Amino acid sequence: MTKTIVTLAAVLGLSTAAYAGDPVKLTPAPSMMDKIDLAFVTDTEYNIDTEKAQTEFGVEAGIAGFSLSAKPTMDWDASDITNVGFTAQYDLDVMDRLTVSPYGEYNVDKDFVEVSKVVGVKTKFKF
């Protein structure tokens, strides 16, 4: 009986030491949301000539150079939303310091009636 208890204690002691070693660290697989850049953006301006203040605010989401945004424009004098702009843009790095960004913009008024459609190209040269 004593041999059984000693053997059992030795086995438990050895297994406990093996169990207490460094645990295997599992890293979760990256989700799609980890790859998406989300940002809340604002742009407030005051026009000195017309004496009007307005703020464009909204959400931008981007992944792999492609970005989408939805930004309403608040007119502070009228205390009303005057425009909602939806934009799609792709940033293409042509060289290390040159980026070309074709984009499309769709603007509607506060009742979601089409105001304008814009297609353009932005360029950025870094010094």
C-alpha cells in the first residue's frame, strides 16, 4: 500500500511539473475588422466673405488603399444639414513619394435628392 501511495505521489509530482511548464500561446486569427481602418472625421470652416460657418463630419472606412466615406454637412447659421456626400476613393502609390487617387463623389441634399456627381483625381507628392 505504501508503494502505491509513493508511486502515485511521484507520478502526480512529475505530471504537475510537466503541466506547469510554459503554456502554448494561441494567437487568434485576424478578423476582417482588424484590417479595416475606421475613422470619425470632421472639417469645420468659417467663410469670412459670406460669414457662414459649416462643419462636414462623418465616417471613413478604408482597406488596402480603397476607402469609402459618408459625410453630412452642417450649416451652423441655419442649424440644418445642407448636404450629404458619399465618396469612394482608391490610393495608388505610383512611386515611393507619388500617390494618385481617383475618386467619385455623390452628393444629396437633406431630403436625399441628388445634388451632384463628381469624378476626379487627386495627387500627392511627398518631399
